Amino acid sequence: MPLLQWDDRFSVQVDSIDAEHKKLIAMINALHDAMRQQRSRAVQQRVINGLVSYTRIHFVNEERLFVAHGYPDAAAHKQEHARFIFKVKAFQDDFERGKLGLSIDLMNFLSDWLRDHIMESDQRYSAYLTAQEPPTSSPTAPPPAGLASAR
């Protein structure tokens, strides 16, 4: 059974971001599976590295949306992202040095953080974006994929 499952309540009404959230959920579940199946440290390291890398990409994509749409709480949201990356990067470094291993506490932290972040912080920008008119004249800032279909 997966540690975390996608729920339609997680949707931020932006298809590309929903797809990224689904991928992050799948990556957390893959890490959980690697831990439960006692896969090698090398396998676990690859999954951790992929998760950290993809999380950074996802955060950059969200933050681009904030800029494109003038999201007023962008700075606070970016700080949440930075704090999470700091914690996960510290774990990644300790894992690489053999100081830490995977644990259910870590897995619960990752799944709880993602779920809570989506349901609280991400839902706030979702409400803001869906209330906005999509930009009509800016070729560099098209409406996010799926935003128009959410109305």
C-alpha cells in the first residue's frame, strides 16, 4: 500500500502542477518502497537524489507561476520551499556520508509535509490563480496549463 495517495482535493487547478505533485507523491512512495524492501544504499541514494532534484524543479515551476500572475504571498511560499529544501538536503548529505538511513519517521515527514503543503499553502495560490483573469497580452507569461479549464 502506498504511503501517500493522490486525492482530487490536492488539485490546485493547474494541470502541470497537479502532474508534478503526482510525480512527487510517486517518488515518495518509491523511496518508501526502497526502505521497506531493504534495497541497497545505492538504490536508496538514487531515489533520494531524484526526489531532491525533482522537488527543486517543481518549486521553480511553482515560483514562476507566482511571478507570472503577481501572487502576493509568493515570498512566504518561497520561504517554505527553501526551508524544506534545506532539511531534505541536510538529510541527503547525511545519508551520503552514512550518518543516517531511511526511517519511517523520515518517510512520514516527507509525506506529511507534502500533503500539508499542498492542502494549505498550495491551495492558497490555487484560489488566487483561479480568481485571476489569465494574461491576454504577455507572450512570456501564458496562463498555466489547465487554469482556463478550471473555471
